[in-house]
Amino acid sequence: MVSQMNNHNRKDRICLYDEPRVEVFRVEEIAAALQRWLPSFPVELRDDFFAFHLRQLSAEAREQSLDSLARALAEARVRDPFSPPPSPREIPNPDPLPGEIDYERRRLTESSHRAFGILYDGYELLSIMRELIPAEETGLRTLHLAFTNQLLGTWDDTDGHYHARVGIFGHPALISIPGLVEAPARPRSYYLLRQQYQALGFPEAEEAALATATPGEEPRWLEHDDPRLTEALKGYALQAALYVLTGEAFCPELNCCLYNAHWQEELIRAQLSPSPALCPRHQRVLERLATAPEWERW
């Protein structure tokens, strides 16, 4: 799938990359939302990030890139979330197993290959992907926003472990679809129930907690393959775009769709309320971006 909205020849644009491995994800809806919010910036839809950029290479160069990319992705894996990287900006898994490299190569060539259960260092993955962007698209006037079904994390010295993240914003910007499920915490009642079931010896403690935490209520958290995922991701896509455009991604207002949610209930409030919206300050920011001359926007 390669399509576009507005003029392909303009340099100031948002390149939006699909994630075909998540069946409930609809990238076209994300593109339409961004185009409503940022009408001055054409949105170009592209395939999966790696598939799109590898396709631009010759057959020989593609094979060489597949080998080096597979190893780099295996090196970006986090084997132990409580073990820090060797040092800042060093790869977390410097000696990947041959099976890990083979797995990553298959994932690069098979659009149906999923990656549940594997945590990747988000900054390492961003660095790997940046190398694939051609020189003419490396300037800040082209925002590359890629969705992925890989779970991303960043090391936190304060807590002494990796934290799952929804977004890693930069050039390119990455948004983890499973991160939307795993990063914001579920209600405390869920964890208390799971702990109680574990203490009682229930082998399926998590499933039991899921079944009883909110009886008769609308689910208070998102799950994998949840039909609400696309709607919830629209605000995160805008966060990524505004980070590049303004240097600011998040908002402290609970009801603004730019709010950085730490709990699932906060996420649902900000992104899935009957009419999710921007706070007045960020609405003014978008209005300025829509009317400012091109050279003032970047």
C-alpha cells in the first residue's frame, strides 16, 4: 500500500508507515485525523517501514541490508529488563544467538510475522531505522512516523529497569501498538485481584483477575487486538508530530488528547471519551501551525 493525501512534491510532509501485522490497526484513519489537525502538512501513506525502504534498494543491496539489519535488531533486544545496557548508547544484547538473528531476518521478510513477548531498546531501534531513510528525506521537513508491533522500552536509572513505552519520538518517530496495552498500568484493583488469586494457588491468576476486575462494566483498559486501538492511537500520532514541529509532545491537562497517560484509565479518558479533544492551549498551537508561513513552521 502506497498512497498519499495532497501534493507529493512538497517537502514538508508526514510519511506515515503502516503495521500490517496488527489486523485491527487502520492506518488510513490515523492519516485522516492528522490531516484534519494539520491541514498544511500533506500526509503520505506508506507500507511497513522496513518493507518500504528495503524495496528501494537493488536486489544485491537488499540482501546485504537484510543480513546487517537482522543482526542489529537482534542486538537491540532486551533479554533482562532489570539489567542495564553495558553503558549509555551501547547495544543491550551484543552477542545475539544465531536463532535470534534468524528470527529477525524472517520478521523482515514475512509481513505476517509477529513479535509479541520481545522487548526492544527503543532508542536502538530508532537508530537502526534512521539509517534506512534516504538522504533527501532526512531533514526535519519530512516527519517519518512508523507504527510497529514491536514492544519498545527505555532504561530508567531511577527505577533500575526498562519501562515499556508507547512512543519513542525523534527522527523517525516510533509508536508501539502493543505498548499502548503494556505501558500504561491497569487499575490497581486488577493487580490486587491477581495477587490474591496467585496467593490462593490459581494457576490462571491473570485470566481470573481479567474476568472479575470490572464485572458488568465497560473494559477499563485496552487489550491486544482491541478494536479501540486505532482510535486511541490518533492522539499519540499527533504527539509525535507536534514533538518535531514544536519540541513539545505532551500536555499536563488530563482531558487533552496530548496527555501523557501513565494509567489505562487516564489513556481511555484522554483518547476514548465520547469527544476526545485538545485543550485550549494546544488548539491555539494547531491554529498557528495551520496559518503560519512555511518557513516559520519548521
